[in-house]
Amino acid sequence: MKYISISGLASIIFILQQVVPSFEKYALSITNSIVLEMIGTFLISIGLIFSTVASLNLGRSWRVGVNTSEKTELVTHGIYKFSRNPYFLFYDMVLIGLSLSSQSMLVIVFSTMTIIMFHVLIIKEEKYLENMHGIDYRNYKKQTRRYI
């Protein structure tokens, strides 16, 4: 749950910065580059599209965090043929896009914290999947990179 709340803070600060003009002074803006804003918007768009595709590919195996009492199917098809963690990869892209678009030190800090915590969650999830799926997961792990 803490992973979601930190990610949510970056998003909330970004939204406030966009819709409340006086919030800009609290967001600790570091620059005002239209080029960075455009690149960030592009990354947000691509990240949202492909993180949605990744979620849909997971089907009923989608969950937040690791629940060791729950048995899920090992998903290795669709976008999961190319990355073991495409959802996190593309959500990280959204966070980087938010950071570039907002150009806010607060958004950058919360986005960076979220990316680090997502990586920690991935490490935990890999241990769970290896325990749950054994040789099938180890083979998948050999064939498919963690990110890209």
C-alpha cells in the first residue's frame, strides 16, 4: 500500500500544479522548459497506454503486491514475452514523464522514491514467483529480461 501512496503523491502534486496556478510556488519548480514538458507528456501518454496493455495481459493474475496464499497463473504471453515487468516499466515511464512535465523538485523526488520502491517490490515478487512456479519461472527468467 505504501508503494501506491508515494506514487499517488507525485501524481497529486503534478495535478495540483496543472490546475491551481498559485500551487506552483509550493511545487518547487526548477525550470520552465516547454521542450521538457512536451517530452514528459509524450512519455506519460505512451506509459499509460502500455501499462494498460500490460495490465490487460495479466488478466486474473493482476494484483498489487505479493500475497503468498494466492496462486496465480504465470503470464508469459503478449507484452510479457519481452519484459517480465512491463507494467512497472511503463508506469516508471509515466513517473519520469510526470517529472519532466512538471519540472518540480517534489514530483521528481516522489517519482524517484516510487521507482525505487517498485524495484524492491519486483525483487520480492520474483522470489514469490520462483517459489510458486519453480522451473517454469526460472526458464522464463532466463529467456526474458526483468525490464527491457
